[in-house]
Amino acid sequence: MFLFKKLPDSFQEGFARTGFSVSLFSLIFFWICDVLRPGFVSRYFSLLFFLLLIFVFGVWWGIVAKKTESSSHFLPFLLCLFGCLLCVVTWNIGEGFGAFRLLITLFAFGVPFLFSYLLHEQ
């Protein structure tokens, strides 16, 4: 799996990767529990806490991880998947945009690619 490819080069990298993985899988597990039985999890604590942890550990992991060039096709696949998700969300909540709804939805598809380009630009 993409989270467990190699041993970490430093303690910080290993800790950040572990924190990211645990937060991600916990969010998925608790979200599924909350979908199966509404209020089972959200009555006691917010799932947004896990999103915050995923963001913090992901940024930390991205900072301490060594930069490597890979020929993996995982990033474009992930960008397309996230772009499609943004398209669906934008289309569903975009009634107020009127005639610009299609244009804004197409722009939403390109946003992940734009961020990827800006982050990987050297």
C-alpha cells in the first residue's frame, strides 16, 4: 500500500506517517460507524477532529519526508478522483451560480491539478 512503502529515514518521518495513517483509518472507520448508525459517533465527538489531525500530520510528513522522483501514476489518479469529487460537490451546491454553473464546475475539476503544479514547481 502507498502508506507503507519503505522504512522511514528519521523518527519524525515515521511518527508523522504513523499519525497520518492512524488518523485516516480512524476517520474512515468512525465515519462508517456513524453512517450505519446515525449519531453513534457524532453524538460524542466531531469527526472534524480527525480531519484536522490528518491535515497536521500530512503537512508534517510532507515537510520531513525526503523528496524522491517516482514514476508512479498514483498522483494523477488521485488528482482526477479529487477533481471529480469537487465537480460533484460544486454542481450540487452551485444553483446560485446560474449560467456560470458549468464553467465553475469545470474550474473545480482543475483546482487539484493547479495546486499540484504549484506545489511541485521548482
